[in-house]
Amino acid sequence: KKTAILVFTTFLLVGTSSHKNSHKMFVPALSANMRRWTRVSLTSLGQWPAPGLGQNVAAAQQLYNCSLVTAGHRLDSCSLVSSLSQQVKTAQIISIAEAEVCKKLSTAPIHDVARCPIMSCEEHREIKDSLDKENSLDLLVGHILEANILVSSLALQHNIVWLTAQPITKTQLRKYAAAKSLPASITVGRVTSATDNLIINNWQDLLASVGVTQEMGKREIQCLPTDRTDGIKRNIIGYFLLQGIPEVRLAAESFQRLRVKILANGDFSEEEDREIIEFVEKKGKKWSELSRKMERIPSVLRDRYIVLKSKEALVTEGEYNLEDDCSIVSQVFKADKDILTDGNVSRTDWEEIGRLLNRSVTSVQHRWIHYLEPTLRRYHAGTLDTDVREELINYLVENKLNYPQDIDWDKLVKLPDFAGHTSTSLSRLRDSLITCACRKYSMKYDQVTADVIQHYWHNTKRLKPKKRREYAEALVEYFISEIEMNN
């Protein structure tokens, strides 16, 4: 934080002492690189505005206030312009701000903001000397290393290389020895839409700076790394993608996130559907090979294939009835009688259950996870008739949890108020409340905060869903008579 403020104030002083009409020259003087560097440095303060504001007076005010707010010298827009035009007064104010900011920040608790040049890593220096100037990926990597951008020293210390197409999650990381010592201060998962947008924007900036086309960039993203050196190169790009993101994240995760956002988006055309079917008929379910050919991530191609085959088989669609649900419960417990404790049902089992009900694998899995399992767990916990929506809302408001990325669902389900619920069932309850609030207040989904949900709850009349309760009771009766008695 000190470095961010001192560099900015120095830059401001240089601007005011070098130009007669400094308040007119200040904004144009912010070059693209300077704006990006300042944005990155000041992100740790949580003060950087939306991307693009660095090019106008609003950004100048925001940046200037960043350097003064902690010291208690916040200025409005009028006093900003006035101070910028008075060189001596500006220098005095900044000197005071600099001294007081340093004094206050020296004792204030802060997040990990320790940064170091990306070239401080020996592997990066070795890679820089061996780059191929004819290769698009190497051009992007070389540009970043030449700029010697600042990155999180903690993330650089844990520079995990990811060689698969699997998304990086805490569960996946547990399989790798290098990730077992990962400190809790490194955030994994829970990526907000704002973070996704910043990753995409940084990628577009990088392509434009180097002169690499979108098509060439997409081709490089689509290819999986073949060895550690190849993975490190992608991590270097990942560090650039993380510029401006406040929390400490793995470079490999940001690159994987970019890969998913670029390759997974977009509907499938009829030509693509035919290509998927024809490929599987000729070569089998080699999703990685098909991924390289179609520039889509393997899991998306696999899921699309399942959908296409389901359509060919004319599988049953629509709502489930009690007979369907009882059949799923029966088959699931036949596959694993301890399903409620170990959750060990294989994909082959799910495929068999889908065939018996003439439904897709995804459909029966979702029915179990979203409704049947939570219902049976609540029965065991004695909370089948308990409506926890108000408790959930109060928890979200009290803890200021406005977005799903902020919520630790695994921690939430362990609280006594939510006994019997799963992370999926609680998440769906929240989603249903947001949907209702969106309809009532004509808001977009991502605009609905916990306070809005609470306001909706307190100002809406609700009827007890009698039919839903009776349905759940009938399902439990079947479970007791046919499953528990036999086990």
C-alpha cells in the first residue's frame, strides 16, 4: 500500500511541477501502461474504480483521493481541480498525506500485498532466453517478461503447474503433493463475475499489445501444456491475467478460468453437433482429441454428446412423479446402501438408472442431488417440516454474504439451523429467493443482495405448500417401508 501511494504521489508531483497547466495535462499524461500499473498497485487498497475510468477526470479524482483518504485529507472534485492548479499547495498537501499515510498504514492490518517482479523467478529467466519469436504463445510470454510486471510473491512461491483440462478446485488440488502446503491466504475457486470480466479484459489488452489475433490467441488457449516448461509459460500469462485482482490467486487458475470462459461459451451449431456424433462413431469418446479439433473444452463436448444421444433415444423429459422418484431411490440404494454417508455411486450406475427410467444420466443425477437426497437427509435429521429460508436469509445478511462466491456452503451445512440440508439444497433455496425478488422488483439476478432478499421476505405473504409437503411425506413413507426395513 505504501508503495502504491508513494509512486502515485510522486507521479502527481512530477506532473504538477513539469506543466504550467498541470490540471489540464494530468489526465492525458496517464499513459496506458501507467494507468495499468497504478490500477494494479492501488487494487490492494480496494479503491480502483471500474476499468476505463483511468482516462477521465473521474479517475483522476479517484486516484488522487486514494492517496489522501487514509490520511483524512479527502477532497471533492472542485477542490481537486483547484489543488491541481496550485502547485505549491498541492505539494504541501501530498507531503502531509504521504507522511500520515505511511504512519497509519505501518500499524494497520492489511491483506497479503507483497509483490515482486515476475523476472525474480529463475525459471522465468531461463524461459525468456529460450523463447521462439515466431510462436504466438512465446510472443505473449516474452512481452510479459520484458515488462517485468509485479506479481504476488506468495503466488509465485507456490507456482503450481496444471497440465490437465480439469478446472482447478480445492478437491482437485488435494490430489497433488505440491498443493498440500498451499497457504489459506491463497484463494481457490469462488470466482466472481467481476473477476472473470477483469481476466477477459486483461487478455484482450495483452493480445492488443502484442498484436496477436483473437483466433491465434484462442488456438493457444485451447492447447494443453505438454510439459512443465509449457505449463510455466501459461502461468506467466496467468500472472498477467491476475493484474488488478485484489485477492491472491494461483496463476494456473486464472489461465484455466480464461480457457473455460473462451472455449466453453456459445451454443452449438448443427454442423458442430454432426461433427461430435461423427467423431465419436469413428474414433470413440476421445474428448481431448476432439477438443483440440473443435476448440471446445472436453467436458463441454462430452455433455453435449450426452444431450444429443438423449435426443436420439427420445428420452422422457419433464417433471418427475412419485413413481419415478421412488424408482430412483430404490436403484440408488441398490447401487450403494450407504449412499447418504459415502455418496459412492458410479457413473455406470447412473447410466443404468437413466436407462431404466428412459431419462438422461444428467437428469436423474440432478433429481437425486437437488431433491431426493436433501429430502431423505432432512427426514433423518428430523427437519423435514422445517422451513429454514428465514434463517438462511438472516445468516446471509448478518455476514454480508451477497454473492455465492462469498459463501462457504460446506461450513453452512454444519450449522445446527440447517441440519439435514446439503450445500446444493441451500444454494437452490437462495437461488429461488433471488428469482422471486427479481420478479417482484424488476431487478437483474446479480443486482439482488442479501438485504434485498430480506426486504422481499418481510414484505411478501406466503402460503404453506401443502401439496409439496404431502409429496415429501409420501416419498419418505416409501423410503421407510422399502429401503430402511430391508436394510
